[in-house]
Amino acid sequence: FRKKLAKLKKTSAVTKDGTPITLLANIELPEHAAAANEVGASGVGLFRSEFLFMGRDGILPSEEEQFEAYRATVQAMKGRPVTIRTLDVGADKPLDEADVATLNPALGLRAIRYCLAEPQLFLTQLRAILRASAFGKVNILIPMLSHLFEIDQTLAMVAQAKQQLILQGIAFDADIKVGAMIEVPAAALSLPMFVKKMDFLSIGTNDLIQYTLAIDRADYAVAHLYDDVHPAILQLLAMTVAAADKAGIPVAICGGMAGDIKLTRLLLGMGFRELSMPPAQLLEIKQEVMNIDLLLFNPIIKKILRSYEPEVIAEGIRALQLL
Ligand code: PEP
Ligand code: MG
């Protein structure tokens, strides 16, 4: 079975009706780029940069160290795009043990909130990412945005980092794209604010589900309440793909839903064309993509999205598997 899948490495991910789908890899360290290449990923859709920062007793990686890590990744991907997410610490990814003591870490000073509160740390990372962009195709992805002023401050910091490099005569991709993770319900409910200023969107379903359903993603006691096809989640996903399409900007899913083969038909039917997932899932998803005829999906997708009854949604998802 594995061998059969391996043959798909070089095959492009196109549905039966001819719709091309971009399948990307989620990685946590430069070494993982090899695994992304191994399965023929079209690029890295999510480089979780916080793993360069974690487990170091709070000693931060220097600009140089980060640059080397990002550049190694970009070069390993041989011209295929690498989307580097800026530091997403806090909550389930504590930078140091002190973090864990916060009352509600998932609702605390995490991700972009932390970066905007630590501008020197953020600028250092942005410079390192920008410098790597001289060596291949790099996109910058910002986690946990929810306010307009956070978007504005972030873009101002990117501009400032660029300016610093220009003054030092250091090369970078002047046209580098900056995207927002949609992972806070407030973001999914204020998409016009995002599509106006950001170059692309990427949905973090892990956090979007956590915050929408108010269940700690790491708390086993509420794991039974985790429902990625809860009508509220499907509505937020549908709104996001619609807003991105209307604005003419790319939208990806990089949370766990993207790598769940039971949901591939649903997500493609809803209009998603870019999925980023752990490399281990990619070939299986590709095989599924190649078995899909999107032309048959519309009535069922409509029914699923109009319904607020879990049983109707589940039945719709089952029906999609049979087409
Ligand atoms: C997500 O929230 O879905 C996501 C992709 O980011 P992380 O899992 O790293 O929070
Ligand atoms: Mg997240």
C-alpha cells in the first residue's frame, strides 16, 4: 500500500474533473524539509518557527541562527514556496515554564500579541525571514491576528525590518507576501478587514475550533466536545473561502482538518484548493484528491452548509464518500 502511494510522489494533485489542488507540508524544523520533499509536497505551507525557540531555557536564537535555519529550509525546497509562520508561542507552546503559570494561556499574550509586545524579538525574526527570501520563494504568515491595529502594526514592523536591511545593503525579496492565519473566530467574522490588507489567508483549524467551541485543545476532559464539523466551524470556513475568493487572494487550510482524509471531499467541495498537512498524510490525501469528481458534489455541499443539524451534516459527509 505504501509502495503504491510512493508512486504518486511525482503525480500532480488534480481531481477527476481537472481541478488542480495544491498539497503542502507542515514542518517544525529545517530537517523536516526532507520529509516534505520525500512525498513531493508543492512547498511548505506552514513552518512552525516557534520550534527554533522552544526548549532552550528562554535563550532566544539570534538573527544569524534563525536566518541559517530559514535559508536551509528554503534551499532544501528548491524553489518551491516556504511559508514561514512568525513566532507562535504561548498556550500549548510555552517558551519557558513561566508561561504555564498564566491563568488562561490560550487567551493570553501569545503569538502575534507576544511579538508585538516584544518588538526587538519580532524585528529580529522578520529580518531573518526576509534575508532567507533572497534564496527562494518565502511567504510570511502571522498567527492569531484579530484586531485591525494588530494587522497595521505587523505590516509596519515588516516595513521597518525591510528598511533596516536596505540600510545595511542586505538582499531580500521586496515583493514578499504577508498572510494572516484565520484562527480566532473574530478574524473569521471580520474578513473584510483582513482581505484588504493581507496577501493571503491560512486557516488554523486547531485553534479556530478551540476558540469557537471554547474547548482547550490540550485538555483531555473536553476532547469529546471537539467537533471539526460543528455547524459553527463549517460556517466560519465557508465565510473565509468566500471572502478570499471574492477578494481574489489565496486561502489555505493548515490546521489538522487539512490532513484528515475523511474531510478532503468536504473541504474541496466547499471550494478550498490549498491544503497544508504533516508530510506523512500527503500522499494519501493526494490519492483521495485524484478520486474526486467535484462536478457531482454541489447539491450535497449545499445541503451540508444549509444545515444546523449534526446528523444531516454527518449524513452529507458520508454521501460525499460514495460519489
Ligand atoms: C492551527 O491552529 O490550526 C495551526 C495550524 O497552528 P498550531 O496548530 O501550530 O496552533
Ligand atoms: Mg494555531
